[in-house]
Amino acid sequence: MARTSISVKAAAFNQGRFPTIAFVNKATTPLGVNLDKLVTALQKQLDEHFVPIWGYPAKLYVTGKPKGDEWQIVFLEDADAANALGYHDITKDGQPISKVFVKTTLAAGEKISTTASHELLEMMIDPGAQLWAQNVDGKLYAYEMCDAVESEEYEIDGIAVSDFVHPSFFESWHLPRAVQFDHLKKVTKPFDTLPNGYQIVNDGKSVHEVFGSETKKQDFQREIRAQHRSEYRKQLMEANEVAQQQPPDLAHAAVLFHAGQFLTALALTKKRPPEPLPPFTTPWDTDPPSNPWRFR
Ligand SMILES: [Zn+2]
């Protein structure tokens, strides 16, 4: 497993109130959709479809100057532009950020509106990309609302938005078709990946993608995934596992050994008899009650 360096700064993620999410366009390539109309459609998707199921509202708006306590969805040319413009895993004020790579998304044949919807819905529920759900097979599945149903879309006021799974998708006890698993009713059982979807799975040995079809796997491998949320999630989990698996090196072991010897020697020089415990007293030692349950 490759060693990765990733650090997550403590972020308040404005807990205690619902977020305002600023949509910021820093791309030069045209989005192929009017940004104001897109954000209006996404607000509708949240209010009318997503919040009744997932219960976490937000106020969306378009701006060139987001405020410090706002979450952000930023449209950038590609991952290089994100690096050049100094966009990281969280905003400079410690708030969640999602990036839509315009050139990369269009080159992969995907719509900016569907991708923005995908990123928005996933950020709403897991802004740090660190939540996982356990399936009956014991494997952990990324708690992502759109990956398994990626490419499934529907229109709101003529603008394409992404399908999303319901919480029941991550509840392994549901029988096939027993409940609704996604907005478009395409998924028939928990944890299932649709043909054009994928999921990130941690089986205890590695953190990897599972694909709904061979075509999806090939498409995915052709895509430029740098700085994508799923890559960040994998790096985060791998970095934590590497940190846990690191055996102490020799110098570290030597320090521990000598520290142990020193403490033993110190204990021997300061040997003294244990202090007697204070006498155990009960309320009736001095005044035995006739009824021990009586209040005094
Ligand atoms: Zn996703």
C-alpha cells in the first residue's frame, strides 16, 4: 500500500446550524449550463427531493466572494488549476469544499449539472468523506449518496441532476424491492451497484473500487481522477491504516526499553511501605440504627 501524506485539519464545519453553500466559478471553459439556473434547480432538488429523505437542508447561492463560514462548491478547469489557485481539502477558513473539474468532467462525457448535483448531495451528508457503512459481508462501503447510481439522472426545470440513494441503501437487512433504495427507483437491493456506478470498498486488505460493469471499470480507468472525492477518501483511509500498522522502529524501541529500566530503578530507590488505608466507616458504626433503611 503506497504511503500517502494527508493531513486533515480540525474544522468546525459550522455545526449547530444549517450551512450556506457558495457556488464559485473559477473555470474558463463554459459550463454548458447557466450557473444561476443550475443553482436554482439544485436548491429545488435539495428542498423537494433530498431533504425529505436525508433531512439536512442548506441555502445555495452563486457568488464570486464566499464568506468565511460558508461551504463551497468551486468550478475549476482541472486538478492542476485547483493546485495553482490554492484550493485544498477544506476552505482556508476550515469549511467543507467540493470541486467540479470542468474540463475533466466534459472530457469524460459527463454533464456539469449532474456532476455538481452529485458533489453537492454527497457533501451534504459526509462533508469530510470519512463515513463508511458495514455490509453483512463485513466490508465497509463508502457512505456516498451518488456513486452507486452515477450517470443516472433526471431533470428539474430542464436541468439534469443526479439520482441519489436513500439511507435504506446502506441498511443490509432489507429484502430485495422491500423499500425504495434510490430516488429513481433503479436500485433493487441494499449496497447494489448499478451498471454505470461504482463504490469504494474497504475489505480490511485494501481500499478499492467495485464497478457495476466492465464498461464502467474501463471508463473509470480512462478518467482523470486526481483530487476527486473518491481518491481523497481512499488516501484518507489508507493513511490512517498505514499509521496504525507502522511497527515501532529500533530507535523508538530502544528509548522505550531504557525508559522502562530507568523507571524500575527509580521505583526500587524510592521503595517505601504502603500507607495504611483510612478505616472503613458506615453511618451505623457510631450510631447503629434499628432500621438500616431509615433516612437520617
Ligand atoms: Zn461521489
